[in-house]
Amino acid sequence: MSKKRANITEMVRNNSEDTDNSCSSKKRKIEMTMEEYDKYLIEKKDGRFKRTGNWNGMYRRLAHECCDIECGQERLKWTANVPNTFYIFSLVDPGTKETGKIERALIKFGRTQHKDALKRYPTSELKQYQMKLLLTLRGKLITMTRIENWWKKQAEENKWFIRFSNSDFHGQTECIQVNDNDLAQLIAKSKEMAAIEE
């Protein structure tokens, strides 16, 4: 047997031993008692979680409480305050062969972590769909999410949602068809909401 072949054989043998060990380890975990599971959380999971729900076995839903320092309110508060950008684009949906290639002028809204909302979409899409940036609002994630959710609510209530014809377009389900007057009101309200600190 060549040295290379011997090395491969040894590697396969070691891998199969690891698999056997992991299988037996999984088996042990499945057969844990409540006391063993609690001990497992302390020793193997460094006490980051503790069981709070009733124990009905490993395959039953079980409530846990996070004991990690990062689960504290300050971290959640920090997350809510992460900078985010709400944006509005005008764009043209070129249509499909099935729809007779009829173009539709639409509005696309959404959020991104990028400071520059133009970076949210590839240059090819910006050109192909004639995307023009109408508005960007930069603020806390919690505020920008509130604005985005308000837009969704308005679109649902007024039946403005239009599915973009190209399913590969990222914002396919966040396009609306709205008249200029309604759009102006939506933009004004968005600016007003952005000015209010959470």
C-alpha cells in the first residue's frame, strides 16, 4: 500500500471513529434525565441558558431563559438603536411576454443597513429598471422599521401592492402603484415620523 493510500485509509478510519463517538454522544443526550440536562446546560453550555419549562423529554418543546450577559436589556436597546436607512425608489417594471411587455411605473420602499441606499441594489438593476432614489431617511432601526411597517399597512389598506414581474428582483413584493398626491403625503408623513425620537 502506498504512503498516500495509507494516509487516506487512516483518515477515513479516524473520521468513522469520530462519527461513532458523536453518534453515541447524541444517544447519551437523547437519554438524558432532567437532572442530567440541567447539568449539561451548566457544564457544556457554560450556564448561558437555564431550563424554565416542564421537562417532558428531549423531543418535547422546552422553555429556556437566557442567562448570557449579552441577553441583557442594554444589548437589546443597542440593537434597536443601530443606524438604518429607509428608502423610496421610483422604478419601471418592464413587464413580461405574458403581459404583453406593458411597462408600469411603480414605487419601491424598504430598509437597508447601507448609508447609501443605492448600494442596496446591483447597478444592472438600477439601470434596467430605471430606478431613481426619491427619498432616504437615516435613523435608529426601531424608527426606520416603524416607518416601513406604516408603509406596508397603508399599501395593504389601500390595495396599492403590485407584484413586480421579474421574480429575480429583490424587491418583488415591496412595490406599490400610487398616484403623485398619495406619494407626496406618504413621503411627508415618513419625514414626520423620522423626526420623532423613539
